[in-house]
Amino acid sequence: MKIIAYANAGRTALGVVTGATHFIAVHDVAPELPTGLIDILEMRDGLARLRQAVEGKSGDRALADVTLKPFLNRPNAMWALALNFKSHIAETGLQTNPDYPHLFMRTAASFVGAEEPIVAPPDEVARAFDYEGELAVVIGKPGRYIPVERAMEHVAGYTCLNEGSVREYQMHNRQFGLGKNFEASGSYGPWLMTPDEFGDPQRHTVLTRVNGVVRQRAPLDDMLIDVANVISYLSCGYSLRPGDLIAMGTPGALKPQPDDVEGLDLSRQYGPFPTPGLVHMRPGDCVEVEIDGLGVLRNRVIADPSYAGVE
């Protein structure tokens, strides 16, 4: 199944995508189910009941007619991994522990949904605003001290994620903190795809396009620490809960192609790692994160409308 959340008369509703263009509204076919995805995940048979409700039915609502929203209605924890792709480690020259994931947290307010605008900080605040195309994992079954060999049983599904990062604020101290949590700086979506449809994450590829130019591309088996080991490790510290999200890290930037000129002027690169092929997200850009077999997460970048300027 591909489960979406969308704006509906001032509230957020759930739907199940049935094709390239249409979906079924959950409240039309299963009004007894909760209106939030995490509430459904917390039910012992929630996803099974949802699957049964839509089985054999065709979508009667157009995706083009609705605004998609983040589908996690009240996430407990949103984890992210740093330096989890070998290509990204090589690109930055930074060191990490090969045996334990390098983890930090993000807030729900730092994410928007597919097709919603990502907000770039004003130049006076920060200029090195970077895309990070990633696979994200959503927990469906709670657990503590989960063995690696049972970890994938706890996965509700997968989604695409753009972990927008404000590099200057990352470098202010040893904790990533605020640089990874600017409001509406990242996105995830367009839907949650269940594991039976997505398959083995290691067999897929993630890529990021900025204004149609591919800036990142890597197989997911380039990850230093895989999904099962990350889940097992996190569960040693606390009980994983339905709706917990884990962003699995981002690959390095692709080197520029011979005909690729736009945006590669190093004078526009303000971050700590001026890598050929790396560009920063700017207002007006269109950023797409695509994972084959999963979907495409697309967002426009806008200037922060709440910024009044400096006197």
C-alpha cells in the first residue's frame, strides 16, 4: 500500500493511492478507522484492516486535486543518521565510527509534505542550505532490545526524505542541533509505502535532482550501517514506538558533467565542504528526491516569508 495524508476541509485525512493519478479516501471506505496514520499503526491489526477496506477498489479522487501533508500526525521521535554513506564520508573527509550509527534528532516542525514549499533561510542568516536525499524508515511495531534478525518485522514502511541542512548553524558547536531543524527546511513523502510493496531497501537507489540536474545518486547498499542494525541499536536505548521515523543518511554529491554549468561557481558555495557538483538550495529551486520503486518527493524552495530583514 501507498498511504498518503492530504488537506481536507481544514483537517488532515488519509488516503490510499491506487494508481499513478488517483487514490481512495480512507474515511469513505473505512470510517471506523482513526483519521491519523500513527493511530492506525498503534492498532494490532490497523494496517491489515486498512488493506482489507481498499482491496479491489479503484481510486475515485485525483492526487492533483489535493495538497499532500506530512503523514505522521504526532511523531514521537524523528531520528537521522550522519555520515552513513561511504561516498559522503569520502567527500567530507570526516571520520565516524564504523560500528555504531551517528545519530541526531529532528523536530516535526522542520518537515513539510510533498509539493509543499521548503523554506530557505535569508542570506543574512545562512547561505549554505543543502539538500540531502535519503531513505526514511517508519516504525510500525513497538519494541525494546530488538535483535537484528527480527528488526525488519518492526518496519511499517518507507518514504523519500529531503533532510535540508543549514551548514553554518551545524558548525556553531559540536551538536548539529539547530542547523538540522530550521522550520520547514526538509520534507518527506509523498507517501508511506509498506514493505511488501517496496522490498529489500538494499536493492534500491536514491537520487536527488535540483532543477532537473541529478546532484546525488547512490545505491542504498552503500550505507555503512543498514536499516536492521540501526533499528536494533536504537531499541537498546528506548522502546521504539509506532510512527518513529529514521532517516538513513545521504550520499555524496556527484561530480559535475561536462555540460553542467549552472550553479557550480565555487563563489556560491558557502559551506565547509566546497565539493564540485554540490550546490545549495536557493529560493526558486525545484528539488526532487527519487528512490526507485518508491516514488518521487518534489518540493519548491521559497524565501522565508516570516523574515522582516535586519534594520
